[in-house]
Amino acid sequence: MGRSLRKSWRDKLADSKDLPRVVEINDRMSQRWGVGTCVIPAPLEVDELMRKVPRGKLTTINEIRAALAWRHGATIGCPITTGIFAGIAARAAEEAAAEGKRNITPYWRTLKSGGDLNPKYPGGAEAQAARLKDEGHAVELGRDKRPKRVKGFKKSLVKL
């Protein structure tokens, strides 16, 4: 497949693929997530919630999942697709920034659970740490001396 035929990250973000959809948690899923329903969000919904996090504040993938579940009346938000769509939102933001756009999704303010940085974001945990430090957050290093998590992140969480 030629390079020109590949979808841009913004195209992937805009492709809702019949989502959002609320599904019953099946037997296999229930061992991990309990019983009830699971919302599989649309990529743009994840991006929209990530955009709501102002400078100096933070959120986590789990906070986004909880907001999505509440919005759709589901028991949980899908952990797999929510994480994937956060990554797509991050890459779409960097794609837009590379074209000179200023109002991009501040994806670096979305942490993994426990306040951990996301090594899968553009530039890895190091780039995310640098942006968060610029916004006044303290970043703890892991055993490998690389940026690991935001210190005291819970004090900076925003209500979505």
C-alpha cells in the first residue's frame, strides 16, 4: 500500500466505525470486569474529553472511561479502545501541530492509571514529562532513571 493511501491520524480520529456502542459484558469479559454493560466509545469522544483538561490539570484513562460510562449509562468504559483512541488523539494532535495548528488536543495531560506517563505517546514518556514539567507538574523517575509518573497527580485531577 502506497504512502499516499494511508489514512492520516486525523482521519482515523474522525472515523467512528458505528461507535459509540454499548455491549453486554460477556462471560469471558466478566472475569476481569464484572457484570453489566461496557461502552465502546467513538475516537472523537475520547479526544473531546482529553481536550477538556486545562493547563495545570490532569486526567487519567480511567477517569475518561468513567466519564464515558456515565455518559452512555454503561457499567464501564472499554479499557482497550479508550487507550487506543487516546493514542490516536495524541498522534492526530502532533500531526496537526506539525502543520502549524495551535489548538491541539493536550494529550500529555492524560495519564495512565496510577499517574503513570504513557510511553506510547509521541516522543515517549520523556516528551510527556517535559511538557508536564513546563506546566508545573513534578515527575518521578522509575528504577531505570527514566520519567515514570506525576508526583501527587491526584491533587491535579479535573472532573470530566
